Amino acid sequence: MAKLKIILLTATLIVTTHVVFSQPIVPKDRPIKFQNNYLNFEPPGLFEFLKWRWHALIDGHPKSAQAPTPRIDADLAFIHANSQAGRQMQPTVTWIGHATALVQFAGLSILTDPIFSDRASPLSLVGPKRAHPPGIALKDLPHIDLVLISHNHYDHLDEASVRALSTQAGGSPLFLVPSGVKAWFKDVGISNVIELAWWQSHRMRSPSGTVEIVFTPVQHWSGRTLTDRMDTLWGGFAVFADDFHFFHVGDTSYSQDFQDIAKRFTDRQPDQGFDLVLIPIGAYAPRWFMKDQHVDPVEGVQIHKDLRARQSVAYHWGTFSLSDEALDAPPAALAAARQEHGLSESAFAAISVGQTLRLPLRTAH
């Protein structure tokens, strides 16, 4: 009985803290503003959440990692020189942690889903805590031209991080956000924001010419409180320069959307798909609870194949403990999935925090 009371008290604490910013617990009859293409997502209720936490506590989840998330010192000299290279910029990706990456190409420095805070939470003392420092500190970033926000969950849209970016030397980056999220930015005093619905695009000038960014469907959900679930949109970003094509998945479960995306861009990509795709591989266990929210590494490999990626980089693992698997489990599961599908390690890499991959320019047709 004592153990039962402890479990229930722990679950109650999790419901009142972690759930507010991580799991969708809302009244079943609440009207939904946005919905997925291939899944009528219905947020699980309190019973399902407590069932998950009960089994996790009994079974000892999440398991402890056998090794820390690999980390190397970022090559800041190269990153800053590359940011000033203009038309001669070499395409690169640097993993900063979780779903935050610095992607450089076409003379632009692009940041995805920036979170540099210690916790993925609206509160400073509770919520998922970072397992390692960011691969590049905010103060050490090059000037950021563009920030891509996939959705408004706390581990993808962090207020302190976007406020700091908006005050960077040289002026605020442009923030591209899903429909409904611009109002949140206005409330925190950030105005250089454009919001997009699925398949809408924005064109911006770069040192190498015009770059087009298209907001695409993925299968997920949104919400920052108990009362705003599905009020704003979510999605991925396809970014097209003449000599490099990049896709930021953001956060997703697996769906036909990725095949649709490939078909949509067939005219742009007749012989090869995206040159770089950032694919989430973590926060997937247990599958009965997470399958409609997050892909596992096997499904991540399928996304890589659907998008005909030349190079994929795994992220959304190893930084915040959001589910039952150990922080170091996703790369091992990815290695098994790659082997099953005959992919090389270099084709879909789980790189170290702080590591920069230098990538080739797109093949001319």
C-alpha cells in the first residue's frame, strides 16, 4: 500500500508539471482547430497517462544510459568563417542538441527548433533537464539569418532562446512559424515573424540567390497549456536553394505525409531527393503511448527512404529524457534499422553533440 501511495503521488506530481508542457491531457469534447491528414489525433486522457507512468515506475523506466551522449568541441573558427563565406559557403550541419541544429548553405545560417535552456519546461525547477550543455552556446553562434520553428511544444519552442536570438548583434533573424504561433511571438515582443500553413512558402534572398522555404504536413500535434491543444499548426520545412535541398522534419509520427512530400517535389527533385534531412529518432517508448506522436528509429529510416535523402542526421535524442527508453538507446536501434535496410552508417548518421558534417553541393542536372 505504501508503494502504491508513492506511485500515485509521483504520478500526480508528473501530471501537474511534466504534462503541462509534454503530454496532451484535455477534455475529450474540446473542439479541435487543427488535425492531421492521416490520423484523427485524439489526445489521451488522464487514465492513459497514469497507466504509462505506473508501468514506467514499476518497470524502472527510463533505464539509465550506459554511456553519456557523445560530445565534441564545436569547430567555431570554421563555423564563423563559413557564415561569412557568402556564395562560397560550404553546406554543413552542426548538432547543438535535441532538435536544435545549425545548418549552413546558400550563404545562410539557419537554426532549427532552438532550445538552449537547462529544462524543456515553462518552469525553471521542474521538467525534463538537459543531459549535456548545448553543442554551441548561444553567445558563440554565428549571426543567424533564419529560424525554423516546427511547432510550439516546450522542447521545440523555448522562450528564453528565441528572445536571445531576437536580440543578436546585427538584428533579429527571421522566424518562420506554423499558423497560429505568430501571436505567441508578438506577446513576447518578437516581430520579425512569418507564419505559414501547410504547403505555403516564403522566399528570401541569400548571397547565392533566392531560397524558398515550404511548410509541409507531418503527423503530430501542438499545445503549451492544458487548454490550447491543437490550436496552432505543426509541420516540417523543405528549404530549396539552387545547389542544396534541406528538410527539417521537426517532430512527427510516421505517416503517408512523407511519400506525399516526395511526390509534391518530384519536379524539383527528378533524380535525387533532399541533400540533407534532419530526422527525429528518440522519445518513442512505450509504442502503445508514443506511436501516434513520435517515430522510432525504424520509422525514421523509412522517412529517410521516402524522402530519398542523400544524407540524414538523427536528432531528438540524447538531450532530454521524455519517454521510457534510455537516452543512449536510439542510436543503437538506428544502427539495427540501418543494417536491416542495407543503409550505411554515413547515410543516416547519429553524430556527436557539437559535431559538424561538411556536405557536398547538389549535383547539377
